[in-house]
Amino acid sequence: MRIAIVVDYSLDLIGGAQRAALNEATALLQAGHHVLVVGPRPARSLEVAGASVLWTDGRRLPALDFPLVADDAALRDRLRARFRAERIDAVHLHSEFGHAAAARAAAARLGLPVAHTVHTAYWPAVPAPLAPAARGLLARLAGPVPRRTPNPLLDHTLAAAAAADAVVSPSAHQAADLARLGGPVDLVLLNCDPTPAEPVPLPDVDHLRVAWIGRCVPEKRLTTFVRGVALAQRRLPAGRLRVAIAGAGLSLPAARLLATSVPGLVLLGRLDRTAVRTLLDASHLSALTSLGFDNQPMTIVESVRAGRGVLHTDPRLTEGLDRAGLLVAEPSARGIADLLVELALDPARVRRAADGARTTARMFSAEAHLAGLLPLLAGRPALAA
């Protein structure tokens, strides 16, 4: 097939939706399909090997580095011409703002099916005093939408999904929440990692190595994790626990300040995909500390594909974690510390989680993802993921 993948977010920034879209593009290309990637021009060099690209230029919201590209006649015309020139068969949206709205309109003019994967049912609430301004800005980017919730970001997610021919959710719990909000999902389709699984053995060392990987934003509760590590270190013999944090974002300065008094904790900053896999290979497990925010985090996908268990604090995150998950008893810093201490003193659960990850890895493979995606884009009945 010849497929256009459309995103509104900066593809060179850390984010699950961006990584999910890029991984899907790679999976399609590896399987012999043609891919056109549409999105804002990356600030850093970015290559999607083998893909055709259409970058747009525009302003960015400084605090969040969020691209401000509006759906207008010029963008619609540009997309329609490119879709026609590349003989696109279907359009897959991974976002809901200006690029997505323009691509949906261009596809409609050409009679192309549009699928929309929702990554964003759990947008943080916009503070009430800022909501009117946020609604106005989003309306200028993607057009006005019905006001169905107090959160203008969520309203745009629901409206964009409703306008698509088919709606995909990467997780069952998000699909259920979307249905409760009046946005039924056609297919639950897990995100994928097209990198070969090929897990290496767990590090043969006398201490526990944990990797926290992701965007350093309040919703990911990085500072809660750092406090948990600090509590664990007070209870453990010296050198028994080592933790590496990889990522960048608004919460990083606060985490860095807390980390100054925590032994065995290093902050690595932003890492590329190769360095992330190297970090996972050098660790016994990863940690994911969001609560009620994530849909299907790429941290889980990448950890399971690397044969590593996942310490997590959100019981709603289930895909891939039935055997690889290590759920804290309570999602507080103390609960995180309790589990870290247990795992550092008795690594049997760590080994079982790693074994579980190896048996689970195929569910996040490129083949499994495409088996569900391609029939949907071709207009055939959706297959179960």
C-alpha cells in the first residue's frame, strides 16, 4: 500500500505519539510499503529511512515547543497535490490539530480512507482561566469543535476521532474511556517497535540497575520516582541499587536538584533510540511512574522488546505487563521505595519479569501491528490485534 502518516507534533522531540508514528512508518517500509510522512519541519536533523516526507514550516509555542501550523486552503492544496502525486491509498492520522485537519480534508477530496489513532485521551486539564484562550488558539489551528468537556484539548481529540473513517486506540483502557465519552473505537491496536527483539542476558552484577526513560514532565511523576529512589537508598546496603534517568523536559531541573543528595542516581539527559536500547540492555528493568495519564507508553514497548520487566505505578496499564509488569502496592514515593528495596534484595521477581517480557515481546512486533493496521486502511473488516 501507499500510506500517508500525519502528525502535528515535532518528530524530533521526545514523545510517545511521535515514536509510535515513526515506528509504524519504519514497520511499513520494512514490509515493502510506500510511506509519506507529513509533519512540522524538525528542529534537529531527522531521517525516516526510505520514506518520502512533507515538512511544513511555522511558529512554535515557546514553552512547549509545540508547532503552530493551521489548517488552511494552502496546506490542503499542498497535501492534496502530494497525495495525488504519490498515489496515496490511505491516510493515517496520529494527532488532531492543523496538519490532521488539513490532511483529512485533502483525503476527503480525493476519496481516500482516513484512520485516526488516538494517543491523547488523557491530556492534562487546561487551567480554567486559560481555557478560553486555548480554545481560541486550537480553533485557529484546526477549526472550532463542539464543547463536550471542560478540556479544549480533549474536545479536539474527540472531534478529530469522530471525523475519521476508523478510530484506533493502542490500549483497551483508553478505548473504554473514549467509548464512555461518545467516541467508540474500531480497533485496539498495540504500538510496535520494529527493532528486532534479540534481548541480551540480564547484567551479571551484584546490584539492581533500573532505567527511567521518558519525557520529564509533571504527568510522568519523575520527582515522585526520585523521592522513591532516595527512600530506597536509605534502607539498602551501599551500592545495592543504581538508577539512570534518561529524558528531558520541564521536570528535569527539579529532579536534578533532588538527585544531588541521592547516591547511585545519574541523570543522562536526552538519548537517541540506539542509546536507549543500550541503556535497557545494561539495566535489569525499567521504571514507569505515571498515574492515570498514559495510554500505551513506548517505554513499555521498548522494555518488553528488550526483554526487560517494567516497574510501574498505574494498574490500568496492562498490555504487555501481565508477565513483565512489576506493579507497586501503592503509587507513592514510599510504595516505589518498597518495591525497589524488595527487588534489590531478592532479584527473583526481576528475573521472572524479564522472562515474561521475552515471551510477550511478539505482541509489540511490526508484524503484529501491520496485521491489524493494513486491513483497516484497506477498508476491510478490522482484525483483532
